[in-house]
Amino acid sequence: METAAPRRPFPAVKSLAAFAVLLCFSKATACDLALVAPAASSLNNPVQVQAALADGVLTARFSVSSPSLNAKKVLAAGEYPYQFDVVELFITFSDSGFPYFEFEVSPHNQTFQVRIESRKEHHEGVDLGLTSTAAISQRGWTAELKIPLKTLGWDGDPARIRGNFYSVLGQARQRSFWSTFLPKSAKANFHQVQYFKPLLQCSG
């Protein structure tokens, strides 16, 4: 169930550093996330992502452009990043798509991690090694996710790193769902392993 949160204008940029991060991410864009659902959105290519691999760590840099923000500085018990504006990364190393690993980051750097063993077995709220940062500006927000892969079972072959990039923006009837590899759908479902593709094709 979607949890409504007030939409409000972005606060003023608090530092030149935050603005520099947003600008840097914009220049490094490698993949646009496309609209999955609903059929149309007032947002125009609001999310870009770039992936990079170094020393066994996968880094995903998201840049989000939106005129307003659906987020809470403090989540209440039972609230999760995916109920508000969020960027997400799913990763697998297997041909079947299982297991795969879900990573979420909010504009306030709230995180959520899930290990999905099968369609019926999920382990939520686990620590999969994610480290992240996020910054809000007047034009949107950015997030950087760093994930150590070998502790998740990666064998060292970059071609085995598959998955998908996602974002959810807005609230209520304005809520929209975005992905690099999912096709358009009447209702968004991010948990479709058949659409996982090599993540490093979104490297700069």
C-alpha cells in the first residue's frame, strides 16, 4: 500500500558541494530510466544512472530531476523508502535470476536491503554491505550506492553482473515508476528477473 506524504518544494541548496555532486552526476549520465507505469507522466526523463566497477565494488550513481519531493526526513515504524521517492538497484550473478539482491536509497539516504532467494522466499532488512550517500538540491536529488560484490557471491566476471535500475517518484495519482530495462505495463512490477540485463552497459 502506498503511504501518502506531503509534496513540497525543494529546499535551497545548502552547500556548493551538494550542487557540484548533482552537476557531476548529470555529466556522467549513461542510461535514462524509462517510464513503466502509468501510461503517461508530467516528468520528462527524470532519472539517469551510471554504473562503475572497481576493486570488486559496484557503484551506481543516480540523478533525479523533479519539481517536488515526496520524502520524509524520519520514517515511522512500518514505513520504508519504497513508499516515497526512491531509487533502487537489483543485482544477480545467476542465469536464472535467483538469488538476487535489492538495494533502495531515499533522498534522505534512508536505505532498505533485501535478499530474494526465490519467488516465495525473501529476507528483508538484512545488511548486504551497502554504503550510500544522498544529496538534495533545488533541481532534484542524487544518490550514490556502493556494493561489495564478492561477499554476495560474485565470481569476478563483470559479464555476470546483471539486474535492473529503478525509481519511484511522486505520490497518490501522480506516482510514477521508472526502469532501465522493464517494458511499459499497466501496473509496475520490479520483481521480474526475465528483464535483468548486464548492469555495466550503463557505465560511462
